[in-house]
Amino acid sequence: MGMTMSMQRLHPEELLRALGDPERGLRLAAYVPLPMPQALIAQLRGKLAAAPPQQRSALEQKLQEAGNPRSLGLDKSWHLVHYVLSGSRSLDIAGPGSPATEQIILGIHKTAYDVGYGPALYLFADEVQHCASVLASISDASLRHRLDGSKKYQQEIYGGGWSGDAEEGQFILDVIATMRSFFVDAAASGDCLFKSVT
């Protein structure tokens, strides 16, 4: 299966409850939503009617999970997304004072909940707002340039990096666009973020 990352939007009270309740915190840390850009979800919904009846129910459930606006799955693309946003290949947790582009994926605060690949992480609402504004300010051209530059680090980026395939590159840019919307929506709602790699 490999190292997959998920993010969940939590109201500040929900985050405090999760931090104070190990059972709840571990349940959150172990949750893995499906990674799907919104455009792909819409396309699959259009094809749902043509699916055989025995497959329709399972597909509907997966699409519902993937379309949950309060969770986001980055699957194995999280390290490449981190590199494209921050220019860093480091897997070190970004602490307070580190650039916001590093905090988006790998920061800021650690929990005591480890579900296999390090502690679950979280951002408070004001940190989500700062990261959202930084994400909104990064141009698509800049992202494309950084993605092109990632090819030389293919062996150092978890999941194999990016090979240069145009369709795969567009998928990564779509994942970042979905994540940008996720952060902007979380910031507008005053939400915190809870992140884990399982």
C-alpha cells in the first residue's frame, strides 16, 4: 500500500477533543480518504448510471467519500506535492517559523498519535489561514516550472517523483488545485487541519 497522506478539516473544538482523546485521535489519524480531484469525481458521477447494478453501490460509496469536502486524500503524491510547493525534498516536520510552503504538507504541530509513518500533524485555524493565502498566491506557471524541475530528483521523491508524463503532470497540478480549494474553504470556515501519513 505505501505511505499515503490524508488531511481532515476540524472545527477548533473537534481538534482539541481529538488531541485530548487518544481513541478519537487515532481513529482520525488512521482515516484514509480517496485521492481524487473534483473534475475526476464529476466525470465519474456522469458514468455512474452506465455502471452494472452490482458495481453501482460500491462506486457510489467511493465517490461519496472522495467528494467529502471535509477530507482530502493525497495518496502517494504528497511528497511530490510538497516538493512542487516548497522546493524541499526533506521529510522533516516543518515547525513554527518554517516557510508556509513547507507547513502545508509537513507541519506544524505533532500529535502523540503515530499510525505507522510518524506522528499525525495539525495546524491551528490561524495557521490554516496563512497557508491558504500562500497557496492562493502561487501561480500555476510557477507550479508547472517546479514540477518540471522535479524530474531530476525522481529517485529522491517518495512515490517515484514525476517521470515527465504530461497526463501524470496534469494530475499532480489538479491535486494541488484541489488542495488549494480545500485550504481556502477550511480557512474561510475557521477550521483547523489534521494530517496523517498511513
